[in-house]
Amino acid sequence: MKRTRNILLTIVMILALLLFSLYDAFFAAPTNYRVRHETIAAETIPESMDGMNIIFFSDLDYGTFMDQTRMTKLVDKINQYAPDIVIFGGDLFDTGVTPDDTSKAQVQQLLADIDAPYGKFAVYGDFDHESEDKLNAVSSILTQGGFEVLDNRSVSLHHKSISSISLVGIDSGVNGSQDITAAYSSVSHTNYVITVCHTPDTADYVPADLTNLFLAGHSHGGQIYWLFGAYYTPAGAEQYFRGKSEVSNSFTLDITNGVGTTGKDVRFLANAEIVSYKLKYTKKSEPTSQPTSENTSGNETSASASLQATAAASESAQASSSASAAAQ
């Protein structure tokens, strides 16, 4: 009798966990924007930029599931962490969505509401390139929202000093027109270099000796991830799909899960996330510290949060930790 009761209790607990996981995946996780914190230390980060905070988010996919209410929550979350610089990784509108006057005004105003005193920057994603009209609309919305589009070019970021780091922006490897040579043409070997591109597989084609950190999105972390496969596996994220990777034994590729959803409004073991990079100047006499990561959100009891730890453990043999950021 006692054994039977224990078996029944175990079955009930498993069913309860499954039901809670399903509820979370369909109703909570898509809008539960978690913040992953990364602290990056490097000798080439100027002392004047020590402590600066860079927020990176990608894959907004506005217009199907992402709406004004969800985006308002996202913008409030970003501003809560007082970023010095904000970088957007592409795909402003969902695939198949043609921005109308209403959605254009909504997205433009919310982008403008993001407060980043040292600059806001963006690159294009594959969805942005679905048509010339859509690309023109995205370009205008980003610009009017205060974002500078880095389309195969770089900028130098300063903070109260002539010392700087470089931010390189490359067009999407899917649907876009990449010119990596042009993007790196003004980059100095003495600068710390952050490269952002929507498609993570592009990391194999950038100059390793001129890159310290490569930021990408595109894959949504699979959106529905079950350790050995995923629901969303787009071209351009086949060599590098999710998490962190060391490329050419030289620099770190960090792929965010993004903040929107496409196809299905579901997330499982691939939480919607914003990434916060804190810069740390390291003296040459000091050892470079390893990056530390932390996830925070408004719902720490989420089932997908606990399950994601299992997924992260299965990937840790292939991913290494490192990252970086910048300021103007």
C-alpha cells in the first residue's frame, strides 16, 4: 500500500510539473524577459569606460505576437537597468508582417523611449530584408527611434577620453548584403572590438585578429528547445546555434535567445532574454577575470528557468564564457 501511494504521488508530481511547464511555455515565458548579466574584463578596455553597461537585445519580431503592450514591458525592463549603450541585433518586424502606419508609430515611439546616453545602435536581420519597402520602413523607424544603423561599418565609442573601443556592424548573412572588408576598414588593432551581426554563422568569416566579442541573435535559442533538437532552426545559425562558442581559438561568439517569437508564440528552455554587458578595465599587471553570468526576471519561479539549467549543462562542454561592451 505504501509503495502504491508513493508511485501515485510521483506520477501526480510529474503530471503537475508537466502541466506547469506547458502553462509557462505558452503563457508566461514568451513575455518573461530575463536579463543575463555578463561582466567582461580586458586590458584593451579604456579605463575611462570601466563600469559602463551595454544592453544587447535582438529579434523583436513585432506585429504577430509582439505588440505594443509586450514591447512596452520590454522597454521598461531595459530602462530599469540604466544602460549606457544599447545595441539591437535585427528583425524589427516578424516575417510576413508589412508595417502599417499604426505599427510604425508604435515601434518608433517605444524605441525612442529607450534611454541610452552614450548611443543606440542596430544592424539589420533577415526579416528586415524581406522587401525593399519593409527595409526602408525599418531603416526609418530605427533612425527616428534614435538608433544608428551600422550597415557594414564601424564606429568608435568614447567616454570622457580619446581612448575608445570599436563597434562593428555587419549586415545579415541571410537575405542581406554583407561587406566584411568595409565593416572592418577603420578598425584599429589596438582597440577592443565588439562585432554585432544578426546571423551567428557569420562569425567564421570575420578577421579573428580584429575581433574580441561577436554578438548575434537570429535563432531564438531554438524557441522550443529539447536538448537534442529545436523548433526553430534557421539558415545562418547552423554552425553556431545558441549560447557561447570560442571561434578560431581567438574570440567569443555570444548568441542571445532574443525577445520575440515567430511561427508559434511559445518558448521552452529558450527564455526570452536581454543581455547586459558590464565593461571592466584590467591593468596589465592583473590577471584577466572570467566573465560571470546571472539571469534575473520578474518571475523567478518559472518552470523553464529551472529546466534551462539542465539545457545549459548539456551545452557547457561546447560553449565558453566571455564577452564585452562599449560606450560613446
